[in-house]
Amino acid sequence: MRIGIGYDSHRFAEGRKLVLGGVEIPFDRGLLGHSDGDALCHAITDAIIGALGKGDIGKHFPDSDNKWKNASSVLMLKQILDLSSSEGFEIAWIDSVIITERPKLADYIDGMKQALSQAGVPSGRISIKAKTNERMGFAGREEGLAAQAVCLLVPKEK
Ligand code: MG
């Protein structure tokens, strides 16, 4: 089996949609990024890439590639899940956490799990948590938010 860790952060910006875990969340700002800025998807994607030993998200999806400009990050995750499958692995478990002062995310967690299962994350094999940063640091000052994920891959059942 293989384990991987992923971390991502994005700056809040006006005039952008806030998308986390493939779900659009009502808020006065969104996340700045080449893609849709979905930090949770990026952290999970990087955790899977790490478990595969295949570099990092920037290697697979460079910001110089216009294909991913404002693209849904769920599509990046799907591409990496396909890579994982072709390497002979399946997801045993993903645990993740979003660190943000606002907005409150509890009501959107189930929707995120559903959106990620549509991307190919086996349903019932992902945990998504949300917490504040106790008003400390960049997340505490609401300059942006961060996400962390770990992923355990196991050989696919034959
Ligand atoms: Mg990112």
C-alpha cells in the first residue's frame, strides 16, 4: 500500500466564485488561481500523486497550460484517479481538512463528498473536515484558506 500527503492554499479575491470539493459555496469572495482555485481538490489530487510517486500537481497541470485556465479542479482529480487506476491502485481512504475562518462549511460537506464521488472517489471512502485557524495567520486574517489531505492507496482487487 502507499500513502500520500497533500497541502494547498489559495488567496481570497473579489469577483471569483468560491468552489471547494467541486461545490460552489455562497460567499462574498472566491479563490484566486489558474484553475477554479479549489484548494480541497488540489490537496487531494496532490496526496494521490504523492502516493503514486509521480511528482506533484504542478508537474501534471502547469499554470502555463491554458487547458486548465478557470477549469474545474474536479477534472484534474479525475485525471489523477485514472492514472492511479492505470498504475494498479485504488483508494482505500482519504482524510482531509479545510482551514478557513469563514464561511462555515458544515452544511456543504455532504455535497462535496457527492461531487467527489462523481469524479471517481469511491463513495464512503472519504472524510472531509472543516476548522478555523483561531484567527491566527493568513487563514485567521481571512486572506485566504488552506486544505490538507492524506490518501491511502491499495492494490486494486483483481
Ligand atoms: Mg492550488
